[in-house]
Amino acid sequence: MASTNVKVKVYSQDGQEVSSVNLAKSVFAVEPNEQVMFDAVMVYQANSRQATAKTKKRFEVSGGGKKPYRQKGTGRARAGSTRSPIWVGGGTVFGPTGEQNFKIKQNKKAHALALKSALSLKLQKGLIVLDELKVSGKTKEVVSVLKAFKADNQKVLLVSDDELVLQGANIVSNVTLRQVGNISVYDLLNNEVVILTKEDVKKIEEELA
């Protein structure tokens, strides 16, 4: 009977191998589905748009109250206002209003498969499981953890619910911080290394199993 788990090494935060842990194949070793991962990234990026772009319509542009020149006799096309869209400095027709909605959705099963696919890719290369991660909130402590795994010059997704870890890693430029319940497919694919603890692994498996 085929095993339902895959064994991976567990490290201390100073880079030493200390034990191993069994990860659920149904979460960390599925056949990656490129389409659902692509869809998940599109949803993430679309829903991250602020949609604050706005142009002024004709009635919002200041000025233009006076007719620029008389109706007839000038040889030019008649004009009632310098704020007309055909004039330089006039209003904009059909421009963004600042109320655009770019939100899109992905159904729960597809999103779960996308997360499993991304985690499975990271298991092949870039997933580091720690026994625990304890720091006192100092940046140099987080940097020393990254150096222990030669990840101080790589893009790192650091997963933790510990406030001191979040505090210590907040200003490290190559680190993306996420709590275990807020990991996105984009985060997993956009970073070269993913660091999380055994406890976080269990939470992820409980969520996606």
C-alpha cells in the first residue's frame, strides 16, 4: 500500500538538522496544476488593485464659463467652452471614475488545489521546515536565521504568527511576512524560499486536507 505521507527534514533555526516530519502527500505532493495557480495569481493581483485612478469630466474641470469667441464670422468651428473634451485642458470622455471594481473570484476547491500545487512545487525546491522559530524581536536574529540557510540574498516567504518574529523581520527587504492563515499562491510562487515551522505545517494540512 502506497504511503500517504512524504518525509522531510526538520531543522533548528541555526541550520542544523534535528529530526524529520511526515507531510501529507494530499497537500504537499500533488501534481501541480498550472492553470489553477495562474488563475489564483490573477485573482490575487486583480483584488490587490486600489482602483483609485480618476480623470475629470467636462463639468469637473474648472473654467470654461465664458464662450471663447463669437459664434459666427471667425472661420473657426463654433465653440461654447474651453473645457470641451476636444480642447487641450478640457474634460476627459469615458475616463476612469475612481469607482472601478476589478474584483474577481476563484471557487474554494480550485483555490485549495492552487495552494496545494504551489506548496508541492516548493517541496521540490525551497521549502524549509523548522522545529521552532524563537527570536526576541531583533532584526539581526532573523537575519542570522536566513544566513544559516544561505537565504539572506534570496526572496524569502517567512510564515509565522509570532509577534516577535513579525517585528524582527519587518524591515528585512528580501522577506515577505505572512501569518499561516494568510498565505497566498502568489506569495509561494513569488519567493524562492519558504520558511515555516512544524506547527505551521500541521495548521496548513488541517486547512487543506
